[in-house]
Amino acid sequence: MEQTFVGEHLLPGQLGHFLTILSMIAAFMAAVSYFFATQAKETAIYESWRRLARIGFSVHGLAVFGIVATLFFMIWNHYFEYHYVFSHSSTDLPVNYMISCFWEGQEGSFLLWSFWHVILGFLTIFTARKWETPVMAVLCFTQIFLAAMLIGIYFFGYKVGSSPFILMRDFMPANPAFLNPNYLSGIEGNGLNPLLQNYWMVIHPPVLFLGFASTAIPFCFAIAGLWTGRHREWLKPVLPWALFSGGMLGTGILMGGAWAYEALSFGGYWAWDPVENMSLVPWLILLAGIHTTVVAKATGHSIKTSYAFYLMTFVMIVYSTFLTRSGVLGDTSVHAFTEMGLESQLLAFLLGFLFLSIGVYTWGTRSVVVPAREEATGSREF
């Protein structure tokens, strides 16, 4: 006979789990539709594919918003029957730190990343015009990977993702506490790590993850330019996005340095912590891409280099994600997460975009027209 537990709220978890599956399916639908829309450019079926892609991305976006709302609802109402809520919140936390609980864990931070991609995706749909279909095809592809990190299902005995909606009794079924059907009556959450109970925890992660997420847009434009062969046309629309991304990522890094100096007793604004370095490196590469884009727009030089810098920026963001979340830096970095069984997925995420970048760059740059003359040493661009 199945055990009946008192006081559990199962509906939010069921809804959240359904929305994670829906978001992944809708992202896949949108990616495929945008791909065929790009391939069908200037044909009669282009508009049909684009309309279907927009529907798919809209459903995906609404599903992501629903996941965010559901998880925050569970945290706000102290549903400690859920492992994520139990691990990161408690009843004595003030409102600002309850908000911080949302992104303290791996699942919440992946969700924050996906949330910003959705926001940026909708902005791209409204502003990209003729670049919408190739850019959004790549962005939706990234969303498939992020959705897979949250899905939390077993596929042929292999666990795919880590769900924030798993119950405590399913996460640790052997715990004798769950022999008591009224186990929730005296339970209290672990609360937020004392080192993280700081106002920077409220503002730094959203800004930093917006910076991380925004690097995907120049990456998508780079893939789109290589894919469509419009090697000069992509430079104008990518530059504002690259400037925005550089500004947001730089601001997030500065916030992290200030927080480290104030709260973590590093003895300075920068401790050369491995994770700190892995946020700085993509930013430096992105700035290089901004400079070469300005040169390429004016002279036609450095188009291949601009492609390479934007591709490298996003790949390095994914690489830093792998280092931070796989557990390999657990003993050497104060920022690193512990292992959660996502190492293979994170490696697939990294290798997938690395090989995509190398393949598309190798194939696409063959048609880049290189100016016959080098730019003059005394030129403004040089």
C-alpha cells in the first residue's frame, strides 16, 4: 500500500515538471522551424515556417516564465517537501534573501540563464528583421541544452538533468524520516549560506547571468553570417548586441570583484580564483571582437577574426560553466558547485558548441572576401 503523507503540496511540483518538458519540446520545435525558415528564404513556404517557429518560441518562453513563477511560489510558501526549497531557503529569511534562494543552486542558476535567453530572444524577434530566422535558430538550439539541464528524467537508465521540483522523499528515499507520514510538521529548511546573505547576492547573479546570456546573441549572429554567407551585412546588427553584452558582463564582473572584497575576505578585489578568471577571459575576447568589428565595418579587414572572437566568447562561457558546475574545481574555488551528476551533459554542451563553431567557421569563411591590400599602418583602424 502506498504511503500517504500529510501536508505535501504536489501540484506545484507536477506543474513545474510538466513545464520543463514543455519548454524543451517547444524549444526543439522552434529551432527546427527556424532552421527550415532560413533554408526556405525567398520561397513561398518561408512565412509558414517562420510563423510556426514564433509560435514554438512563444510557447517555450511562456513555459520558462511558468517554471520561474512556480519555483518562486514554492520558495515563498516554504514548501520544504521539495529538495531545492529545503536546501536553499528557510522561514526566517527576509524577502530579499528569499529572492536570492532562487538562483543559489545549480538548477535555479540554469533557469536564470534560460530566462534571460528568452527575454533576449523576444527582443531579437522584434528587432532582427531579416536576421531573425538564422539567429533565432541558433538561440533556440542553445535553449534545448539549457532545458535539458532542468528536465530531471531518466532515459534508458541515464539521468538527464536535475529537476528543482524533486521531492525530498524521492531525492533521499532511504531516510527514515519519511517513515513518518507527518514528517513536514517539524521540518525547517537549511537556509541561505551565511556568506551569501549579502545584498550583492540579490543584484550580482542576475546581472552576471544577463552578461553570460547576452554573449549568445553575438555568437548567434556570427553563426548566422557564416551560414547565410552575408559576411559584411551581419557586422552592423551584431555591434549593438556585442556592446550591450560587453557592458553587462563587465558590470557583472565588477560587482563580483566588489562583493569578493567586501564579504569573502579575499584581501583584494580580485583573487585570481579559477572561476573569476573564467568570467574575465570571455569578456576580454568579447572586447577584442568589438574592436575587430569596428575595423571590419570600416575597411573589410578582420571579418574572419570577428567571427572567431564571437564564437570563442560563447564557447568560453560554456567552458567556464563546465568548470564551475562539473565539480572539478570544488576544492580550488569558492565559487564552484559540487558534483550533481551533470558532468556528461555539461561536457556534451561544451563539445557540441565547440564542434559547431569549428565546423561552421571552417565551412563559412571560405567565401569571405579578403581585401587585396593590407590597411595602412597610419590608418585610424590600425
